[in-house]
Amino acid sequence: MSPTGQRTPEDAARGGVAERFVHVVSVVIRGDQAIVAQLMNDTPPHEVDTAVCFREPDGSWVAGSSGNSTGGYLSTGKGVGTVVTWGEAQEGAHAARFIYRGQEQVVQVERGCVVAVFDEVPQDDWPFDGPQLDAWVDVSGVEQPVERHEIPSTFERGPRLRRGSRSRRLGGQQRSTRVE
């Protein structure tokens, strides 16, 4: 095992944080990469953390990027990948319904969270046009739709953008990010 590598993706994602402060919600592995969804802090309120980890040639795992989001993307082929979307469940929810391009997944609430995994998602669909939470479902099967937020027209991905970059306007500020 490499000096920086860990035995599991969960250990790599946790980094130097004591185990008692990390509650692993889900680990999704595709080849030599993984997404680890975890709640941080030993008691509520929790902070969400989604980490992308990579397997080293010696079989150990290292953390790549992580952040306070409830979703991640793993490239699995030319222009396609796996999307993991997750979050803490609404009080009283027994399940959640996620939708994406006519596909539907109903996932049970487990340990207070829901996790949906969609494969073969075009890279260009992530994150704005990717899978979304559509409704919470109570124990009797009654759905409570989730308010859908339309992407503002200022989130343009049109021909005005230089190749290899995306530009978006957030809070009145123009931001550009490099797209690999």
C-alpha cells in the first residue's frame, strides 16, 4: 500500500477526520474510482460531503476532490459516466423518487438519507440537466412533489464560450471554469 493510500474509499474520503465525526451514507465504485457520500459531525446538524476517490496501482485508495455537495460524477466511458445524487431525507419520508430523461428511480430512505445512482449519463448533462429529486414519498405511498428550480437563462453554454471553458453568472458576478 502506498504511503498516502488507504485500504478503502471510505478511509480515503475521511482523510484525517476522526471516525466518530463521519457517517458514510454510500460508496459507489466504478472501476478504479469511487464516490463516497458522507455526513460530517457526530450529531446534527450535519454537513454533507461528497468525495471522489481513486484506486492506486497497488490497490490502495486516495482522495481526489471533495466538497459540500450532494452529488458527483464518475467518467466511465467516452463522454458518459455515473451520477450519484443523494441527501438527507425530508422528515416523514419513507422513499424518494428521482427522474432523469424518462427514467425513474424510487429509493428507500436508509439511515435518514436517500441515494440514487444513474449510469450512462452524458457528461454534458451533469450537473444541470442530470438526475433530479422529483418527490418525497411517505409510508402510505403519497408523494409530495419537490419544487423544481429552472436554470436561469444566464447559465448559458452556447457558442459565445471559448472551447474548454464554461461561463456562468452567479449573484451578478461572471465566473469561468475550466472544463476537461
